[in-house]
Amino acid sequence: MPYLTHPDELSGLFPGEPTYRADQLRAWLYRTPVLDPDAMTNLPQVIRRGLTGKLWPFVVETEQVGDGGRTRKWLFRTPDGPAIEAVLMGYPRRATLCLSSQAGCALGCTFCATGQFGFERHLQAGEIVAQVAYAQAFLRQIGMAGVPDHLTNIVFMGMGEPLANYNRVREAIRRLIEEMDISQRSITVSTVGIVPGIRRLAAEGWSVNLAISLHAADDELRSRLVPINRRYPIKALEEAALDYAQTTGRRVSIEWTMMDGVNDMPDQARRLAGIARRMGAHVNLIALNPTPLSGERPSTSTTIHHFVDILTDLRVNATVRDTRGRDIDAACGQLRATAEPAGPQPVTIG
């Protein structure tokens, strides 16, 4: 499958063909991706036929559309069985793809549907990039009304912890920047706090954005919600995030999922304000998108606005993110949880 092949090695897919065929395919894969190889009009028919059914390293098992057509979620199934998810969110001036970096997740955050399924495997760089290419091809060839015909933002906020799959995620980001000509500043990597990975990413020399999934402002609560906090507590995470901002020149953002009676109290807001000020971070709040395997519920709108008021009064920039896809299981892992209510069921394709 071409997306699983390093771009420099695509010529190996066409033994006996002129070397420029690999350059043509490279352009189709990364610069002007299409949903079907038949649209690769400058490639001979024999090559296009050879790519039929092999273009993507997954099949679309489920597709859901919500928010009046402005949100589209895909459940992709890989040939060896694991399911991965990607969500495309359209707005008047931007199109954002939330993609996955792992099949499942080993970090066990209590409110996350992906974590409740456990970990299956890392995604290869080509499987990550293919999610972007699929969304690009969809926007170009099918599109969404009133939405740009290309991705403007890519966020590693889907299934998995990107920095736990560092080398493959790094190669995926390199391909996005160098092969697909996507702006570094339009890419955001979200982490629950893998401190060594944050430091490695800072050293790459890129200007990609970093988002910290914090969700609690004290170590006791955070260790309960986000178990990796026991290894990398908040103070260590603060230091790494501040170093990242200073090294890259990019302001770090804090992601905070609002859960009723869990982390939406005034004391948490005040503690969060101190963390955000020390990190120079912007805070993104979002009401929990409930998962079928968790008893946590979203905070009320009144509570969220009071939380924002406290942060604002304490000189912290905070926004309430638009909650997308409640009608289509759009939180990480939800579509898979709906498709596999009893847990992962391996599927063999082909």
C-alpha cells in the first residue's frame, strides 16, 4: 500500500516503469490526494488497476455525519483488525481534522472511551498521514457546503497518545510538512503529559503547537483522572511546557474537559489559573462528551461560564470550545465503542 511506503521508495512499487511514475504517484498521494486511483489521470491504466483496493491502509467501515453536515466521522478498519477514528469538522473559514496516532491507548484516562478499550498497537506513519490525505481528498472531491476545500488545521487529539508513539508521529509530521506542504503552525500535538516526548518535540526545530490535556489542577485529582501523572506530575509538566514555549516561540494551550462535580469547582479554576499564568498558556474548556463506559457527566453551561469568569478575573485567557458531534459519537473512541460494545473484535479484511 503506497501510504505505508516511504515517499523516497515509491519507485519499488512499479518495477520496470520509468522512475518518473514514482514522482507522479508521490504528487497524487501527498499534494493532490484522491479517493480512488482512477482519478490519477496521468498514470497508465495498468498502474491504476494495480492500486485499486490498495490505495488506503484501511477501509471505511463506518461513516457518520452530524451538525447539519459540518461534522463527519470515519471509523477506519486496518487489515490486521484494529479500528481507528478520525473526525473532520467544518467551519466557514477552516476545516479541522482530528486524527488518531494509536489504535487504542494504554494510558487509561478514566473519562476517555479510547482508554477504556486499552491499547492494541501503534499506528505507522503512513497510517497517520493517510487519515490526513483521506480528509483532503474528501474535501477536494466531495466537500462540505460553506467549508474550505482543504484542511486548514490538523490536531493529534484522536485515539492514542501521540508522544507515546514518538518516532512514527515524528515521521508523520515530517511528511505533512515536507511532502504535503502543510504549515507547521496549523498542526497541534496534544499530550496528557509525556514529559520526555515534549522535550524531544521541542528539539525538532518545528513550530507545531502543543496542547496539554490537563483536566485537573492538583496531583491527587489528576493522578486519579490521568494515571500518567504519577510518573510525570504537574510541576514537571509545567516545566517541560514552559521550556517548549520558550524553545519554539509557540504559546502552549491547556485542554480541560469539564466534568460535573469532578473538576469544575471554583478551587480547581483558581489553581488552574496559577498553572496557566506560570506556563503563559491559553485555556480551552470543553464540556465532556459522555462515553458509554464512563459515569462522568458534562458540567452545566452555568458552571462552565462561572469557571471561565474565575479564570478571566485571574488574568487567564480562556475559551469554551464548540462541542461537535454529540449526535454521532464524535468523542475519541465513541464510534468504536458503539461498533464494538463488548470490546475489540478483530476483523480480517480481504
